[in-house]
Amino acid sequence: MSARSDLGTLAICAVRYALGRQSYMPSLICRIVRGLPLDGQDMGTIIHDIDEARCSGALGADCSRRQWLELRRVLDERSSTPVTARKRCRRAVKK
């Protein structure tokens, strides 16, 4: 594996750890991930994970939710194949 792909793997793990946490971690991870040189596959995985958490109501508190959705928007814009259509949730989103 290359250093760049290792960085992407670490970013995915960090996002998965921080999703739904009610601490400083979501803010920190969103800021760090936003500045990383991720490839399209890594960005797609993170977007998918954010969508899954959104559908299950697991994005955390309102402030964290806004940060995750902003990170999703930024990654979607950077991706060479944007995931512009939001994933449809199979069940109602918990607020």
C-alpha cells in the first residue's frame, strides 16, 4: 500500500469512529479530513458512511450534524464523480 492510500484508510477509520460522538471529535475529524488529499474512492466511502449515519439518525447533536453534512458537501464537490443525489433513507430520519 502507498502512503496516500494508508492516509485514506486512516481517514475512513477516523470518520467511522467519530460519527455520532457527542464530543470534540466530530469537529476535529471534519477539519482534518477536509484538508487531506483523498482519492475518489476514499471520498465516496466517507460520503456513503455519512449518508448511512444520516439515514439512521446517528450523526450526533445538531452542531455535529451540520459539520458532517458540510464535510459531505465539500467531499462531493471535490470528487471527480460527485454523488449529487442524496441517498434515500429507507426509514424515517430521527431528528
